[in-house]
Amino acid sequence: MTRPHLILNDELTWHDRKKWNEALSRLRDLFSHHKSDLSEMGRLARGLKGQIAAVDHFIQLNTAQVCPNCQKVCCINKHGYYDYQDLIYITALGLTPPLYGESIVDTAPCQFLSEYGCAIERSIRPFRCNWHFCTDLIDFMSAGPAKPLREFNLQFKKLQALRQEMIDYFFFILSRDNNLDVP
Ligand code: SF4
Ligand code: SF4
């Protein structure tokens, strides 16, 4: 169970730039100055990245059939920002978040939506983007062959568990070692 945290919690948003930058800078400091304490995080994050990549083909096959006909595309700008768990994940991978465009309202089309779909590789998209399946998509997937769907469901459960393990481990390390805490 992830414990509540002063800065790394559901309240963290890019729109509060001061807190966002502070969280990023603390995370970078943590990962660069406490490599040995957090080395397991890199392994977990790389495992999760591989697991997300493993479901890419199946999702892509299905979205390619359903999404081009969509009348109400779900990719609006507010979904394109990382949350605090995404930030922990990409920092553990040694990556940095994209530079978000200024003055784009949350309800506008997502700034990463290109004519070919999402411009961000699936394995490092905001996690919410990877588990959003609208009714049309679910219906289409359910009407397809059962075996690939079963395999996908299994892989998807695995990746959710891996992500939880990574986040739990991160907060376990922080709380075990108070001097690593992010105030
Ligand atoms: S996932 Fe569903 S809502 Fe989103 S673009 Fe595809 S069809 Fe539309
Ligand atoms: S999938 Fe990509 S384009 Fe769609 S909301 Fe997420 S980041 Fe934006």
C-alpha cells in the first residue's frame, strides 16, 4: 500500500509548476545520490517497460481498427500529463518528462496526438493512457479471437502488479530510510 506523501501524491500536477519542478528535482537528486539504495528500482522499471511493450502489438491491432472511426476521441490534453507515479517510473528509467506546451487547455486535443496516433512510445506514456479502454474498444476486443485476448488479460494483470510493486518498493525505501525522504 502506497503511503500518502507530502509532494509525491495524486495532487501533484504539472499545472502547479513550483511543486512539479520541486518534485522532479528531488526525484533526480534521490536517484543520482542514492544509486545503491534505489538500484532495484531501475530493474523493476525496466521490467515494467518490457511488460508494457509486450502488450503493444495486441492493443495496436485493435485500436487500429476501432479508433479511426471514433467520433469522440478520448485523447484530450489533460490525459497527456504524467502523474507522480509516472514521474517515479520514468526517473527510475533515467528519462525526463517531455516539455509540455504552455497555454493548452485540458479539454483541447492532447498535445501528443499526431495524425499517426500518440507520439509517445507506449511504454513511457502516462500510465492512464495504457489502461483506458473505451466500451467500443472493449466490445471489439471481446468479439475477436479468445486466445489472444486471454493472453493480453494475463499480460496486463502482470504489468499492473509490476507497477504496483515498483511504486510500493520506492515508498518502502523512502520510509525505511528517513534521510532519503522527499519533504
Ligand atoms: S479508445 Fe475509444 S474513445 Fe479513444 S479514440 Fe479509440 S475508440 Fe475513441
Ligand atoms: S495516448 Fe498519447 S495522445 Fe492520447 S492522451 Fe495519452 S499521451 Fe495524449
